[in-house]
Amino acid sequence: MPTKNLLSWTALISGLVQSGHWVDSFYLFMEMQSKGIDIVDPFILSSIIGASANLALLGLGKQIHRLVILLGYESSLFVSNALVDMYAKCSDILAAKKIFGEMFQRDIVSWTSIIVGTAQHGLAEEALSLHDQMLSTGLKPNEVTFVISSGA
């Protein structure tokens, strides 16, 4: 590839994350940063946050979160959803709830992430309460939300 821009880096890194090559995605992300590629959209950040979630590397996830704040992408729905999921998967449910509580906009992914996170941390009543809150906003549960809420 003669010229690598943010779009090509994002495609490569996202592909690695989606195929389970999470460590490789971090190496590529670090290479991209060393080449001075400006992060002018948040999509690559949501992918790399997902990699840290899948690896359950809280310290690395927090570093990416600081980068998100530095770049001003904390209000991005994709990034916020990824952060909620990452903190929940890394067993920091309080941070996940904080991010969720600060979100300006929430979609089914936001709600599912926080409901699954609370349920997986033994907070069944809170998960059911969140499910009820989600329904009161008019959102319909997807298959994952429905299964988790049924089991909580």
C-alpha cells in the first residue's frame, strides 16, 4: 500500500480486532501513532478500546481512555459504548456505570453493555432495573439484552 492514511490504518486495525488478533492490533496502533497519523475520527479508538476489553487489560484501556479525552472524543457514541464494555469486561463496573451515566446519547448497544456488565458482576436487581429504564425510553431489547435480562 503506497500511502497509508487514517482510513487504511482504521481498516487494518479494525480487521485485526474483529478477527481476534488483539495484540497485533495494538502493535499496529502504536506503529500508526509513531508515524504521526492524526486521529481525526473516533472509529479507530472504538476498535482499539474493544481490543483492550477482549484482552481484559484495564491499564491499557485506561491509557486509551485518556487518549480519548485528550483528543476530545468522549462524547462519541461509538467510543462511549466501547468504554462501557471495556470497563465492564475489565471488572471495573463503577467506571462502566460512570461512563454510561455521563453519556449524552444512548442506543441499544449502550444499554446492552451496561445491563450485561451489571448482570455479570452479580448485580441482577440492578440489571433488571436498567432493563426497565431502557424500556421506558422506548428502546426494544435485542437478542443479547433479552437473554441477559431473562437470566438476571
